[in-house]
Amino acid sequence: MKLSALQISRYQYVPKLPGMLRNGISEICVKDGNATQSVADQEKIKALFPNTYGKNEITFQRGQNTSAPKKQVVGVILSGGQAPGGHNVVCGLYDALKATDKENVLYGFKGGPSGLLEDDYIVFDDAYIDQFRNTGGFDIIGSGRTKLESEEQFAVVAQVCKKHGITAIVIIGGDDSNTNAAVLAEYFAANNTGVQVIGCPKTIDGDLKNEDIECSFGFDTATKTYSEMIGNIERDANSAKKYWHFIKVMGRSASHVALECALETQPNICLIGEEIAAKKMSLSQIAEDIADSVASRAAKGWNFGVAIIPEGIVEFVPEFSVLIAEINELLAGEKTAQFNALPTWEDKYAFIENGLTKESMAVFAILPESIQQQLFLERDPHGNVQVSLIESEKLFSALVKDKLAEKKAAGTYNGKFAPIHHFFGYEGRCAFPSNFDADYCYSLGYNAFMLIQYGYTGYLSKVSNLSKPAEEWIAGGMPITKMMNIERRNGKDKPVIRKALVELDGKPFKFFEANREEWKNETCYTYPGAIQYYGPTEVCDLTTRTLALEQE
């Protein structure tokens, strides 16, 4: 296999560590912080996690290492969707483990949590690890979405750990995966297995975030990758001057990716789901707002533009959420088979019309037929509409087209509207990590081992002060239970990490809000270009606009 020049060069990149982690394992000590409590439902969370709740936050600093020396056999899994930098978390974990004691061992369990359950693993060595340094993807061991949440599963994992003499498990994942890490840590502690569990914050969606976790890894690289492509499209739109581009970007439950891409590229339109929900905006109102931009620009002879749409936008539209809930109820149980047996779309449409309320049917009726049918595609494992399958970029361009026809009939619009559709998702999940993500992820992995060495469990590897140079980053850990609350899942109350949504009073959104009217009607495009790996620090180690605004 012939490697690209960039691959060869990136293998040799040496990630930067926080200052307190740079002087060698023997000179890292712990500073205790305050005791913690969960973000909500404190009594319920405490009752569910009696052995791991309320522990102190900690930071690492320079000083004499006081951890008890012992051989460490650590297992690591990658869980959930890919995010750039995951390989460097594993590499940082491996390097810290080997720097502490060459006899320490790192097991990589394949295919995500199922690898732990099936005892499917690889034992890492230098030659294998070196093939994956500073590269994108999760192909070092693969990933998976199996949830570790039942007592039976925990017992199996405990047996696998006992078989190999494993002393700690590191789970690299998003909010659900780290919720599972907390539950597994509690089980191990309650059953005196001696196995620690440490989590690492991963998701390109940016919704694993709070006062402690400034940024989930992969967000920086993914948004820079999408922003490069959006900037390219903007340049093309401004060159051809005849197309409106509707671009859907990743972000099922929050609009962080869309907002960051907008801050980077200054498109004419960017929908923020959290704002739409707060203002209770209807599909018609959203379409009208976009159509206003189209008409305003057309009046200047600009029949082109760019609109960014978050992947999960329709769930934020109140009337659409009600419609989805009614459809889920309409097809509950055996009704799905009854619906699927109907021979034609006309028959199915009549079935739908008979089952929805008048209000929801009015929403359903204005949707393009292709979108109507997408609402009745294969259900998820819980029997619900798979919102991620809805082509919302096509939905909004179709609704805008109808609004423009009304404006044309009223004599308030006389332009041309030629929409083109894009979805940027997988293109960003496995990109070569930016220097920021390469450094941040390596630090998270290195730091995770320090948490293990000092005996912590149920903690999340935490690196903060991220808007500053890596030398000034602060490494430490926080109990995962601090991020938890109780939510209703599948008819049951469950402890879960609270998802972080875009804060409408936060600096990033306020900056966007202050500038979007100009972006909407003028051509203010900016072109971030490709991720830079070599050159001036202010270019190569640049953080996201979101983080820069939050920390200014």
C-alpha cells in the first residue's frame, strides 16, 4: 500500500500536551477541587450512584507523583459515530501507559461495546499504534452503537475483565456512551471488581458540552471541513450567480455545527433550531423568512444564495414535532403492518388523513409528497419516525418555492429561483484531525491514564482553557454524574447526560444574530479554505469561532 505524502508527514507530528503533563509521569500530582452534584434531580441521581456520586473535581499539576505503583492492564473502546481525533485519544492513552511502566498493557476491544461483550480484541504494540497517529477515523479498532446498560451485560464485561486481568476500561464516546460509562463504573464499584471506568468526550455535534467540557473532540475538524466546502460553494454561487444552495449539516439534537459553519462562512441564511423552538416558528414562517432573502437579493440582480440547515431542524418546529408524535401514535403496534399493506399512496394518504388531527393534517398537507413519504419510511427500533431520513434541505427549498410563487403573483418578486441541495455529514466525521483536535485528543488520552493511575473511576477526562495555547491547557477530571439528570426514555425514567443546546444568550449566537440581517441581504461570504497543518500558529492551531467567542 502506497501512503500519501500527508499520511507520512502526519505520522511524524508530535502532539502538544498541557504544560503540567509535559515533564514526565513522575512529576504529575493531583490537586483536589470541590465536591460535585448533578445538574438536576440530585436525590434521584445520588440514589442511583451511591458509590460514585458527589466526588471531587480534580486537576493535575506539577509535583511529586504519589500514585501507588502497580501494573495496569487497560481496555479501550470507541463508541458511537466517528469523530476526528479518536485515534489520538488511543495513542495518548497508550503512550502514557507505556511511559509509566513498559509492562503495562493496552487492549483495544473491536467494534465498540460489543467487542467487550464478545471478548474480541487486539493487544496494542508500538508498530500497530504508529500506523494511526494523527489520522482520522476509528479504523484502529472500529466502533459500534451497542449500549452497555443491563446487569447481564455488566456481568459479562466483568468476566471479560477478570479473564484478562484488566484494571480499567476507557470509553471514548458521546453523551449516551459516557452515561453508560457512569453506570458501568457504579456497577463495578458496587460489586468490588476493582475495575475503574474513565470516559472521554467525543461528538462532532458539539452537544456534549458544559461549564467543564468546553468542547467535545472532533467538532473543530468536522466544522472546519464542512466550512471549507460551504466556502467553496459560496465562491461558486457568487461566480455563477444563478443557484440557491440549501446545505444540510450534521447535528441531530442541537445546532452547534450549523452555527459554527455560519460563523466561519457568513451565509445568507442559517437556521438555528433552538431559536425556532423558542420563538415557536411554523414551517410557513421559516419559509417566508428565507423567501424574503431570496426576493431581496433578486431585486439587486442576485439570483443566488446559500442556506445552512441543521440535520434535526424539523424536531425544533413545534407543529412538526406534534405531527411526528401523532404519526408515531398512528402507526403504533400492529397498525404499521396494516398501513404497509395498503396498495397505493392514495390509500395510505386516506389512512393518514383519517388518523391525524385537523391541525396536524394541515401541516402534513403543505409538505411535498416526497417528504410526506419519508415520514413513513422504516421506523427506528422504538417504532418512531427516523427524523434523520427527512431531507429537510429539500423540504425548505420546496416551501420557499411556493412562497416565491405567491410573491410573484402579488407582484413583489420577479426573480429566478434554482435550488441545489447538499448534505454534509460523513465527509467530516473521519477527516484528518486539525492540529487542535490532534493535540486535544492526545491530551485527553494521556490524561485518562493519569486518572487511572491515581485510582479514579466514573470520571470524565477533562482538558480545559482550550482557547489558549496548549501549554496553558489545564488537565484533570470530573465525575460523570455531575452532568446527569433524569429524562423519560421509552416510558421509563433514566439517568442521562444532559445534552447541551445552542445558548440563545451566549456570545456565539449573539454575534450571529447581530450580523445575520446583513448576511441575509448582502453577499458577505468568507472562505476559510482547507485545514492547515503547517505554518504560522495563528493559522494552524486556530480554534473554532464558537470557542473563541465564548472565551473572549
